[in-house]
Amino acid sequence: MNKKIIIINALAMFFCSCNLDQEKNEKLEKELISYKKQYALLKDQYKNIVKQNDSINNIVTQKFIDREYLDFFVNNTYKYSLNKRNLVTFVFNKIGLNKNDVLGELWNNGLFSFYNFENNAEITSKSDFFTYLWFKIDRSPEFITSFLSNEDKKYIYTLFENNSFYKDSGLEAMVKGLLISYEQVENNPELLQKIYKLAKDEKEYVGDTVDFIEGELDIFDVSSVLDDINYSTYPNESKRINRIGYVYKFWARRYEEDNKEAVYNLLKELHSNLSKENIKAEDSDISLLPERNG
């Protein structure tokens, strides 16, 4: 009897042990399957990283981005595929509106300078790509009017909320100067053509162009808005004579592109949302304008 009990107990322990081993094996098998899946995922991620790295190395090695690809992208898809918020943020940070005078910094960093791309310069950075994009952009009034959605514009306005960057950087003064000068030249195509020709012929010195403009127009209001004391609270990298020349040459270029009215409306909308003012040359309550003497 005792022998039977011992045998039964031994068999029971054996079968229990087998069941435990089977459960343990099943658990280990499931864990192995899970690890294999994780390994496969990590392997795919590694392959993608290697591809990205190779792509970067190719660009660095070649020192340029293929122009044919860029031309396709710029001419066919960028209106819809660009992340415009990232683009705006990049420009905002590149100019440094929280510390730099806007016009001086634009000249210093060459972000909007087309000279290099007119001479087939290489594209090796985000700044180069932005400049090339700006160089190739459609300048028709229809495109300018539709390029930024209302949501894009709202995002731009948020960059100037709870700070004084619009005023401190001189951007407010430049926009005011542009809006006032537009009222002076919008119906004077002959003058715009002459300014455009002078601007094309000038080298670095803008004085001759400004002297010509001053002989044709009363530039007191524009000059006052762009005076150093009214322009930027940051150290000025630009001079008043250059700022005056810039606003009139700006409209001469827009006239040549046949889009000055669309650009004016865009600037006016920007200014009305950032400063809550309605600027015209004949307004008597423009906050930045001093009284005339004499």
C-alpha cells in the first residue's frame, strides 16, 4: 500500500513538473517572439537612420542641392507643400527681431539677396534654400494674395504678442514708411520707373537716388518715421538715408513686378493687426511723426 502511494505521488509530481515546464516554455516562447519583433523594428529604424545620414553626407560632399529638383519643387508644389509656419519662424529667428534692427540685419545676413543665385551659387544651408525659394517665388498679385491663409497670418501675429519686437526692431517704422510712401507714388508710374532705373545703376551709395526722390516728392513724413530716434530701440546697423531709399525703391520694384497693390494690402493688413493703426500720408495723428518746424 505504501509503495502504491509513493508511486502515485511520484507520478503526480512528474506530471506537475511537466506542466510547469510547458507553461514556462510557452512564456519564454512568447517573450522570444516579442523580442524578435522589437529587434526587427529597431533594425528598420537603424536602416532609416543610415539612409538619412547617407543623404546628408551626399549633400555635404556635393556641396549643393540639385537645381532641377528644386526648380520642380518651387515651380509646381511649394504653395501647397511648404510648412509656412516653420518658414516664418525660421525668418523671424534668422533676422532676430528680438535683438536686431530689421533692415540692418537683412543686409547683414543676405537672406533676401538674389545676387548669388543669379550667378548659380551653390545651396548648402537653410538660408541658401530660403533665398533661392524667395528668388523663384511667383510674384503675381493672385499668388501674393492667396499664399498666406488666415491661419498663417494669425500665426505671424502671435509671434508679436506679449512683446515689443514690432516696434523695437524697427519693423513698425519700416512698414509705416512703406505705407506712407505708397500713397505718394501709387499713381505715378513715370516716377517709379525713374527710381527703378536709378536703383539698378547705383552701387553702394544710395544718396543720388534719395536726392532725386527728394526733388520730386515731399519726403518729410517718411523721413521722420525712419529717423533714428523713431526707428529702432536696438543699436542701428542701418542709416536713415538707406531706409528712406529702401521704401521708395521697394515700390519701384513692386511696380516692375506689377504687384504693388497686392503687397500694399498685405502690409496694411499686417500693420493694422500689429499696431491697430490706419496709416495714410495725409493722417495728422501718426504717432511717430513729429510736428514740422516752421
